[in-house]
Amino acid sequence: MASTQQASELPDTPTLPNTHSGIPTRLLDKARRAKTLIWQGRSVPASQIPRTEPALPQGVSRTTFNTAIVELTQQLGAANVELNDKPAVDNGWYMEHPNTHDMMHVTDEDALVASAAVYPSSTAEVQLIVRWANQYRIPIFPISMGRNLGYGGAAPRVRGSVVVDLGKRMSNILNIDPDDYTCLLEPGVSFYALYEAIKAKGYDHMWVDTPDLGGGSVIGNTLDRGVGYTPYGDHWATHAGLEVVLPTGEIIRTGMGALPGSNTWQAFPYGFGPVQDGLFSQSNFGIVTKMGMTLMPNPGGHESFMYAFERDSDLAPLIEIIRPLRICNVLENVAQVRSAVQTIAVQGRPRTDFFTGSGAIPQEVIDKEVSKLPCGKCAWLYYGMSYGPAYIRQYKLDAIDKEFRKIPGARKVDPQTIPRDNYFWSRDQIAAGVPDLEELLWCNWVPNGSHIAFSPVSPIRGKDAKQLMELARRRHTEHKIDLFPAFCVGLREMHLIVEIVFDKTKPEARKAAMDCMRGMVDDAAKLGYGEYRTHLALMDQVAGTYNWNDNALMKLNERLKDALDPQGILAPGKSGIWPKRYRARGWEMGVGDEGVEGKGVEPEAGSVRL
Ligand code: EUG
């Protein structure tokens, strides 16, 4: 181990409520363990950028940039404008990550980096920043908390953008309504923070729909159309009302919030007229500064269950069994169907504990290791939960059991036989609305482990599951990468999440991960599958697959971009949407592209009056 800091002397993770992005004290032990394992798995100091000057965005001279920064510093205060001009000494980890780049960079570490980070304290200061960006034509990139790991983290798409870190000083829970089961949030409120606030108020009748990891911003995750594992599941579908700063500085409120003094902003998501909320999801059309969210009623009981399936070929019939049960809500939450290898990896142990050869880990090794776990020898595991009082749960669990056992050898694993430190209990917490910290343990599979997600949407059909698995396996074998698949089953589709785990310090490992991703995206598109979300470096390619009728959708997106953001300052390139000044200059990243930048912007920066 060549880390400069020994794992045994690591400082503790910052906690809530001392830090808006901190860990709840109830999870401090898990954080200590996770952090220690990461430091043990490091082979070199985590970051090697010897920076002395900020990376500037193309088209902005250092003189213009410096003038602009001095002006912004005068307006926001010196503590709230931070230049990225120091050598980066540590990439941190999930709970203590940089806000200037992607700590899990799949490009060169220095490719997708910010020139500065700024910290607004209010919607008015966000307006001020947007107007400043327009005046100097400096690209800005808003983040809520920057924990979009696997999809780019805190990194901007355009090198040298100024990251607007909304969460640091805008982390208030503006309202929790115990009668309507709603809340109103700022960007810096994590799932952890929302959950703890609800508990602190004694509101045990309300649940938060919780994703795999609880450190992310509720607003950020929802705008990216993230997934939770209670019956609510689809975060975007359960939000109600946005406040947005447009790229030219105006503020709007969507839904009922457009009516001054409205009393139903969080109760009815639509208001009157066109529903504009979609403009601000996975887009670069505005900066969301407030969002309403609905909360789930406590169902009055819950019970996790896990089934193990022996053969790889059980996947297709299992998915066929799941579809009708899920659509009619007997299977009530977004369950995960996970592979045995991920269950081995989520113990947090390195791959070399099991296998020291090269190439993908052999099936015999997987079989041997999974046999030692509570699930026993299996190829697939179903993690689900049943909700409600015991007599209601029993009816559903019996129906599920009868159906699942149609697959020969299917086994229900008795929770009472599963040790408390097993990952099963983490899924149990998450599906019961209690945000946890365990999912990223599989990053320790390789030294300096990082991940990037391939996330295609699929029908809930056996033949599709099989086809996607074959496609992913082919590309993983080609690039000698272990395959970590999990199917997250929604109501009428499923998100297959294939996590590629790679050593971010090895250029050849990053290239293999990118080549594998690019291959899978193209293969999937040919078969009719598209991704629900993707990493910054793949946004152009994925957007390019949604090209029906001669790219009609992107043409609309570009018209909207030109109308709403004429100077092209807001998150250029996000979701493949490039402002006019950047177009036809090679900014798009695709197959075979090494660099992330294009050739300049038109016109160059200069002081512009709106
Ligand atoms: C996961 C799930 C996701 C996602 C990224 C990761 C979980 C991995 C359902 O969405 O986008 C095990």
C-alpha cells in the first residue's frame, strides 16, 4: 500500500447537521468501514493534478476571466468564489468528494474540470451568477451536491466551466407538511438529511423514497430521473412543483406555484397550461432552486424477501414471471434482480481475494464464493419487499412464492438465517425508506476502484433480458471486464444497470471501460434499447441514438436552447445539447474521440450587455 495516509489514521467523515453533505451519525460506523476499505485499496495517492492556474474555458482570455472573477467575488464575498488553482491532493470518496471534477473520472483526470466553484446562498444570488455568466460569456455548470457518481460526479461537460455548487449554502428544508405528505426542498438537501429531519420531527407516518445511496441531493437525483426502492420508485413522477432560474436570469415557478399565494404547489403538480417541468430535467435550460416532493405514507408494516435462482438461464423465465406481478402491484417496489458476482463484490473485498489471474473472473470461482454466502450457490438473486400489515403481506407473499417456485430450484432465503452485516439488510433498509451507505463497496473490486454505469431501458420480457445480457457479456469479454449487472424493475419497463468497475489511475483500464461502454450503447441502440441516463462523456453518443425522424427531437432541443440561452452559458453539452456558439466545432464526443474539447466557440467572450 503506497497511500500517503494510513487507513488506520483516517479522519472521521463529516456528519449531519454540521455539514449539509454529511453522514447521519447512525451510519458513522459504516462510513468508517467504507472509507478504510477505499484507502486500503489505493495503490497511489488518489489525485495527481499539479495545478497552479485554473483551467480556462475556450474563448475566455485569462484577463477577462480574472476581471470577471474579481467582480463576482465582490458581489458574493471571497469565501464564496473559489478558484480551482491548487494542486489536487486527494480525490476523497463518496462522502468527501471534490466539487471541481469527477472523482471517478473515466477520461483523463484533468479533462473535465472546473475553473472555479461558486456558492450562492439564495435564488437571487443564482440570478446574479447567471447574469454575470451572460455578461462575460463564461460557461457555468450547476450541481446540487455533485454526487452523480457513475454519470460524471460534479464535473462540468465543458472544461473550465464555473461550477455553481448550489447545495453548499442552499440546503434548507423549506417545509414538511405532515397532513399533505409533501415537502419543499433546496438543492443541498440529501436523502439522508430529509430522512433525519422527518424522524427528528417525529413524523413516523411519512416515508422518503430512497435510492441505493442516500448521500445524493433529492433535487439532483430527481432531475436526473433517479430511482428509489419503495413503492413510489420514480422520483420524477412523484415531484410536485419547481422554482427555476432561467439562463437569462428570470425566475419561474411551475405548476400551481405560478399562482401567487397558491396553497397547492406541492399537492397538484400540473397547474394550468403546458407542463414545463420536463424542460428542466436532464437538461441545460434552467437551474432548479426549489422543488416539491411527495412523501409516502408509512404502510404499517414491511417485510423483505430474497429468492435465489440457480442457473444463468433462469433469468428469462423469472422476468416473464415478474412482469404481470409487478404491473398489478403484487410486487410492490422497484426490486433488483442482481447477479451472483455483484453479491460477492458488495462484501467490499478486492477481486484478488478470489482470483489473481487476468481476464474476467471464471464461473467456477463465482460459484465457489457465492456458495459460502447466505444465499447459497446461485446465478441470480431477487431482492424485494412486501408492504402493509402481516395479513395483507401474507396474501401477496404467497402469490409471489407460488409463481417464483415455478422455476426449478428456486429458493426463498429465510431472512432469519442472514447475518445482520449482510447486504440483504441494506436493501431491507432502503426499501423501507431508510437511506443507507453500502452500495459502493463493490468499487473495491479493483485498486483505486471507480465505476461508470450502462443503463438501458428494457421491456420486462425474458427475451430482452437475455438479449441485453448477451450484448453486455460480449463487450465485457472483448474488453476483459467483469460483468456486474442488476435489473431494476419499474412498472412497465426495467432499467438494466451494468456497472463497469475500473482502476481510474490506469489509462488502459479507463480506455477499456469507455470502449466497452461505447460498444454497448451502439449495440443496444441497434436492437431498440436506449439509456435512461448516462455519463457526461457519453451524452453525445446516447443523445445521437434518440434520432428518430432525422434527429427531430435534438432539433427541437436546440431551438429551445437557442431561445432560452442565447449566449450558451448554461451547462453547454449537457445531454448532448450544444448551444449555437459551440455547434459544428467538434465538441461532441463519440467513438474514437480522445479529447473532450472542440475547436473554440463563436463569438469569443467579451463584455456583453443583455
Ligand atoms: C444503480 C441504480 C441506478 C443507477 C445507477 C446505479 C444501482 C446499482 C436504477 O438506477 O442509475 C447497483
